[in-house]
Amino acid sequence: MPAETLDQLVSLCKRRGFIFPGSEIYGGLANTWDYGPLGAELKNNVKREWWRTFVHKRPDVIGLDSAILMNPKVWEASGHLESFTDPLVDCKECKERFRGDHLLEAKLGVEAVVVLDLDQIQPMLMAEKIACPTCGKCDWTEAKQFNLMFKTQQGTTDDSATEIYMRPETAQGIFTNFKNVLSTERPRLPFGIAQIGKAFRNEITPGNFTFRTREFEQMEIEYFVEPKSSPDAFEEWQKKVWDWYMMLGIDKKNLRIREHDKDELCHYSSKTIDIEYSFPWGWGELYGQANRGDFDLSQHEKFSGEDLKYTDPDDPKNKFLPHVIEPSFGCDRTVLTFLIEAYTEEELENGDVRTVMKLDPRLSPVDVAILPLSKKEPLIAKAQEIHNMILDQTDLVTDFDVTGSIGKRYRRQDEIGTPKAITVDFGTIGEDKEQGGKNTVTMRDRDSLEQMRGGIAKLVEELAKIKPSEKVL
């Protein structure tokens, strides 16, 4: 059963080292989070599986890593300087600031709010008697548009500084490199350019752990197609992404697709869908996909003066701006979704309740735990020998744990999602036949709790089964 409340997951993430509050020793900084040792492994595994599926296994997609800081004209051309805004309202009582549309969405749903104009936000808040989350009063200012881009300065002294922006999305780095990719890689349509990177939005966030933060990581693809092919490409990507989430453990019943209404569409999009997940607080966007047409390339061609047209290799006279399908994943939001889905509380036969993170083995931060039954030197030495063998002969991530009773160590491995645990006991070293034969160990399965006794010689072969072969979508 997935986590029913966010507090359950937040507590486990802090206790086990998945995610910590940012700058915690100084009292924290609102809506900032640090990934701990296990969280960093989990997040890297998510990115690795994404890259493997959508880049390495697709001959039509190549990778890129563009800079966070870009020429300010990029954001003028993309429309971010003019239209990248949120409707903000202030509580007159406590002076806290919130996104008015999000306050309304929590009560009325997205569909009811997207049709509202800016001047309708505050009256609707008052009519629905929506109270301030901080002080509980219902007294709001009129909504105002607020640009979401973080400003910074480039230069060593104030008089030479130039105002620039932290990128609010990774997509524009792909578009500005479109001509470079064409000349170096010579790809044929359709093809995609993918990248993973940080983005920054100075928005008012409602909390919900890592669901929406000002600093976040995106996994995005810009897929370039002939204009007439864009509807088919859109449907293809929608299905492949849906299948990717389910392949890695998301239950179908917790997913749905919502198409944006015309009034909700961004200025560049002719069609946008969200794959939404049933979070503990309600349905929320997990993934977004847009048909951006040729908006971005045409804008950058206009503002830069560069020719960004694609030339048909079979007909050099046929030059045109491709249309773009954009599959956009929030990496942090995806990690959070996998954590929520994996969180499980089970009642055991003896009446005890165990918490286990049933992460897909491809995502688990630790692949296998080595657990000597006690701290006696012969057991520790044999366990270290087995541990070193696994490190030398595999690429698996291991945990060598000797602290606490074997039962408590099993519970710890359950809570961090380790698929297999290997117990080295006195049978392993030939001192107790009742525990098992010499040079054999016990391998415990996280999900079934089954324990299998086997020889050390075949251990690596068995461990290879932890991560199943990847499927091509």
C-alpha cells in the first residue's frame, strides 16, 4: 500500500537518509531539500534508467548538456521575459504570499480554475471563503502577475555587471544548440535531443515535500519532426512514457491523463497533456508533454538572425523549420512518486508490522546487503571476503552492516528498499552445521521474505538476477 500521508514518507526519508531539509543546522530555507546518501543513489538510478531508455536505446535520440546561464536574449526570444508569470496574492493579515490559482485548485480542481482571468482570482478566493494556510484569515489582496525567473548578475564589479537569469527550463539550451547538432551529428528527421539538468523558478510553493521547489532537475527531450508527423509522434511519446512509469513500478490505477483546455494552453503549444499521479494530497502533474510546433526555432531564428532551418538530405531545396514534441519529466517529482508508490506497511504472520520500500530493483539505492550474524572476528572476516568478491565481480551497490541484531538489520534494509540481504553465519565458516553447510550463506528476499541457502561459489550468479534485463519500450 503506498503512503497515505506525506508525513509517513517525510519521516522515513529523514530517518534513513533519503532526503534532508536544506540548510537544516541554520533553521533551513523554505522549500529546499538535500538528497542524502540513499536519496542521491535513488535519484541517480532514476536518471540512469531514463537516459538508458530514452537515449541509449533509441537510435533517434542524442544527448546534450547545456549551460545554466545563457544570453538574456534567449529569454526574450522564448517569451519568458514577457509571459512567464504566476498570479500571486498576499494575505492582508499575516503578509504571506501565495499563488492564488493553487489555493483555488486545492478546493475546486484544475479544470475550474484555468478558465479564470487574473482579476477573478481574488473575488473567487473570497467567495469560496478560502483561508490563508498560515494564519487562517480570509482577507486577500488583488492578484498580480509575478515573473518567475531568478535574476543574477554577471561581472566582477557592480558597474560592469550585466543582468542575466538562471534558466527556468532546460528546453531553450536544446533549441539554441539545434544548428550545432545538425552540423555535427547530421541527424535525419525525426530525431530528438535530450538532456538532464537543473532549472530555477522563483515561484511561491505550497509545500508538499519535493513536489514543487524553486530549484529542481528536469529530464527533457525535444523531438523534432516533419510538421505533418507531429500528431502521430505526440501519441507515440505519450504511450512510451506511460509504459516507462508502469515498467518501473507505478500502479496504473494511480495514473491518469489530462489534456489541457484551450484556455489553459501555453502560448507556444497547440496541444498539451499531463500524466497525473494520485498523490496523498490529490491528483497532481507528474509529467507534461506539449506540441510546441515551430514556435521556438522560429523565435530564435528571428532574434538571432541565424538560419535554423532543416534541410532534407534527399531534397536540398526542401528547407523548413521542424515541429517539436516535448516530453518533459520533473526528476525530483518522479523520484518522489516512486518513493510514495514504493512505501508499504505490511502485517506479518506474528502480528508485527514492517515498513518496506518496494522499489523496482533498477531503482533501489542499495542492491545487496552483507550481514554477518554477529561481530565475532571469524564471521566479520568471512563476510568481508564475500563483500570484496561481490565488489570485484559485479557493479552492484552494497551495504556492509554489523550494527544491531540481525532482525533490526533486516528491518533497516526493508526500509531502504534493498532487494537482497546475505547473512553470513557460523555455518558459513564451518562451526555450526545446524545453521548451514560450510561456505554457504542465506539470501533473504525483500518482498517475499523467503530465505534461500546456497553456496558462495554461485552467489554472484544469483545476484545477477537482482536487476532484470531492461525492456525496450
